[in-house]
Amino acid sequence: MVSDPGTLGGAVYSPTSVASPGKLKKEAGIIGLLYAGVGGMIGSGWLFGPLNAAQQAGPLSLLAWVIGGAAVLSLALVYAELATMFPRSGVLVHMSHISHGRLVGRVWSWILILAYVTIAPVEAIAILSYAEAYVPGIIEPSTHVLTSKGMVWAFVLLAIMVGLNFLAIRLVLAFNSTATWIKLFIPVGTAVVLLTSSFHAENLTVPHESAEWHGIFTAISTAGIFFSLFGFRQAIDLAGETSNPGRNLPIAVIGTVIIGTVLYSLLQFAFIAAIDPALIAQGGWTKLTFAHSSGPFAALVMAVGATWWAVVLYADAVVSPAACGFIYTTTSSRIIMASGETGDLPRHLALINRNGVPWVALIASFLLGAIFFFPFPSWHKLVGYISSITVLSYGIGPILLLRLRLTLPDLPRAFTVKGAWFIAPIAFLFSNFIILWSGYDTVRFLFLLLTIFACIYFAYFIFVARGNFDDLDIAHALWLLPYFGGMFLISMLGPKDLGGEGLMNFETASLATIALSIVILYIALRSTLPEERLVGEIRRVAEAPSAASH
């Protein structure tokens, strides 16, 4: 054990050698962080998630939101402790290097970037999906995918979201705080309008013979439940831009998850109760659709006679996704910036202008995000991918938390999770479940993408950088092979309704995932850096002068 973990010393490490004319500013207070989280949580998910969840799980979709909320809360608690230990913007990139060294850190940097840059594009698609009702020709009616005209508009919307982020962070958060009040009011108002206009208690019953319990779990991944509830990461990504992270971060992170879970559960309840039972009788919940299914809530409020509120919904179909995409562009640029600071990507990505904005990273976030319009030109398709890669990006957190508890139990922590040895493994298990539930097609694409990134990186490392493999900490990264390979194999052999070959049913695939999670967690904890290196990495992250300043 380290004799005095609270006084980690050592040489100050500079995260980037690139001179920067500006610095990040510590202007994010507790309200700004909380609004950033809630603003990131209330986007297109509330406009589409309840219909998708109802189609997959019927009235059991209410339980799906509760389980999804518990899964996200377990991860949020893990990262609330970690983020207060290393309060700097883009902290997820920095902390990914601590436990297993350089190669794992680089892999996780790629995963994080691939997870973040896709949020703004999916919000752009959501805006266009609702706009199709009055701007025809941007969404294909039968498949709900972007047309060529819609693709052009998607690029324009993404460019606007990125362009607004060139404002100072104070103005970014002020804009988001104002938009968040609107985004909170309209979903709550929608639930009230539906419940007072149409209430059918019989829709809430679950006939035993028709109950598809596994629909509860697949809905978490593919209906937009997990995607909608993961807004808490906004506060973590802005950790270096708040003056009191020990107080502000846990409140913002945990508060965001609780507010989101309550709000979405209310919306799901109102959505199910308001539907005319005749629509369900026609083909069951799986066949539930509306004349304009690209805007299900607008179609439903018109069906119950509240046409006046549909006007509000169509307006919010621009405000909510646009504001969500806007704040996610803010945080994705911080993730890319941090990857430049660590050297995982070119260091010029860490350049900051005089407004305190990582401008090169913002441009990179636009270019990377725009690519995803091509393989995932619809909201539903892109959400499944985002859910799986997001939980994969956060899977390193529970491992790091437990490793620090073992090695540095007395290290000062501004926030300490109670029952960490229960919560962290549960969070890791939930992460792997959500990957499984996203379906084989998504898992296959995800790991194909990571393989391509790895090949490009190793080609650069060998032939251009001519690096030394001893510097990559490969021995500490070998656990990734059985982890990624195991998840891929389980998904491939899994149930056919998840896209697999059907050699495992849903229950067997779930048990296999539990077993794999236990084994990988054990191997990963045994494969971490030696204690001296671990302490050195903590010094580097905790004491390095970040781009932030008062």
C-alpha cells in the first residue's frame, strides 16, 4: 500500500506541448451543471422513446424505464466518485489511462469519441423526422430514413449546433439553462394534457399469455431508454469548468438521473393510458402505429382531441433535440480535446481559442459526426448503436473504482460511494447487458469499427511513429480480447429476435453474459498496472495543469 496516498507528489506533467492562446474557464456552477445534465437528457428521446418502448414491451415498458434508471444510476454513482477525484474537462479520457496504461487508454479514447460525436447527428435526424409533417421529402415514409434532401438538411443542422459552440462556455450554459426550462415544461405539459384528455386504465393491464418479458430489456437498449437517461455525463465532462467539483458534481450527476427517470416514467404512463384501446386491439402493441409515426406524440395528442397542443409539440420537436445536440457538441469537443492532451490523438486538437473554446476539437466533432449519417440514416438505427457504444465507453469506470479502493483506500475523496463493491460490479454487468440487448447487427458494427481504428493506429505506430511496443503496456490490455471477443460471440450465438443465430435463447445469453462479466472483472482487476505505475498515473492526471483557469 502507498503510505501517504493523500499527498501524492512528483513532477508536474504537462498534458500537451501545444501552446494555447486561451484556457477553459471555471464558470459552471451547480445549476449550470445540473441543467447541462438535464438538457442532455431531454432531447429526442422523449419524442420517440415511449412509442418504441410500448411497441417492444407494452405496459411493461414502465418497468423498463425503472430498470434503465437503476442501471444508469449505478454507473452515475461510480463516476460521481471518480470525477470528483480528477475534476477536469474530458476527465473520462484521462481516467481511462490510469488503471491499465497506454493501449487501454487509447482504445477507450476511441470508444468515447465514437460514443459522443453521434449524439448531435441523432438529434438532427429527430428534428427532421418531426419536420417531415410540414416539409415533405426529407424522410422516406415507409422506412423513416433520411432522403438525399434530408441528408443535406441534417448536415446544415449539425453545422449550426457546432457553430453555436464557438461561444464562451458561460454563454453556452446560459443558453442551455434557458432551453432546459422549456424542455422540462413541455414534456410535463404533454403528460398532463394526455392524462386529462384520455385515460384508459385497461391499457395498463398485462395479459399473461401476451407478456413478452424480454421486451423490457431490449427496449432499454434499442427503444431509446438508455440513450435518453445518460445525460448525467454532461456534468462529468465539464468537471474542469466548475469551481467546487466535490459539491457540484455529485448533486448534478445523481440529480440528473433521478429527474430523468421520473419524467420519462410519467411520459410513458401517460402515453400508454391515453391510447385508444381499439388501436391496440388491431394488432397488439408490436403493431401500434400512427398516421404520422415520425411524430408519435403529436399524432397522439391530435387523436385525443388536443390539437392545440400538437402545435406546441411540433415547436418543441425543434427546441428539445436542438438544445440536446448543442450541449452534447459542447461535451464531445471536450472529449476530443482531452484525447489531444493525452496524445491519443494529434495534440493540436487541444488548442483553445481566446473565448476558452477548443475550436479544433469542435471542427473534428462535426466531421466525425457527419460520417454517421450514412450507415445510420434513421433515429431508431442510430440510437441502438449509441446505447451500446456508450455503455462500452463507461465499462472501464467500475474497474477503475474498485482498483483504487484496493490500492488507495485512504486517498481523499470529495464524494464516496457507499457499497462500492456491490454497485460497481452491478454497473459493469448492466453495461454488458445493454450491449447484448442492442442486438447482433449493432454489436458487429461496433466491434468492426473498433477493429478498423486499431488497425489504423497500429499501422501508424509501426510504420510512421516507429514506436516501441514496450511503451504500449500491451500485457495490461490483453483482457480486452476475451472481453470483446466474448461479448461478440454471445451476441452472435444469441436469440434470433436480437439478430443472432438462435443457438442461445434470451435467458441462456443473459446467463452467459453474467458469467463473462464476472470473469472479465476478475481478470481486469488482476491485469492493472503495478502499484507504483498506478500512483504515477494518478499524479499525472490529478496534478497536471489542465487547460482550465479561474
